[in-house]
Amino acid sequence: MPNYHVVRNGDTGSWSVKRAGAGRVSGNFSTQRSAERSAKNYARNTGGGEVRIHGRDGRIRDSDTIPPARDPYPPRDRRH
């Protein structure tokens, strides 16, 4: 399942969506929010996967699993 990354384009200040391992970006967007929405749609349309959102510093700040992919670290219910 493909992974998509939302990263800041340092040249223009826009946000890009890039599929892991791809040579070029899937799309450029003016806001991080619109890039994130688009990345989630790309992942959903290709059978699910991970969407990793990078902050302005380039580090991953959030990661979302898009169904039908399985979350490798699902939240655990702490109630007994």
C-alpha cells in the first residue's frame, strides 16, 4: 500500500503531496490543510495506506492510516 507525504516546498512556500518512492510530486497546494485532504483522497483511491504530515521543519508531526490499510500501532483501550 502506498504511503503519501505532505511536505513544505521550500522554494515557493507551498505544500506538496508526494508518494513514497515517486520521482515527482502528486500535487502542489497553497495550504497544508488542502494538501493533507488531497493526500488522504489519493491514499483512499489507491486502496489505503499511510499519510505522513511533515511540519515546517521537515519532521513528521502526524501520521494517519487510511482504510482499508491496517494501523501498525492501533490505539489500545486502557479500560478493563
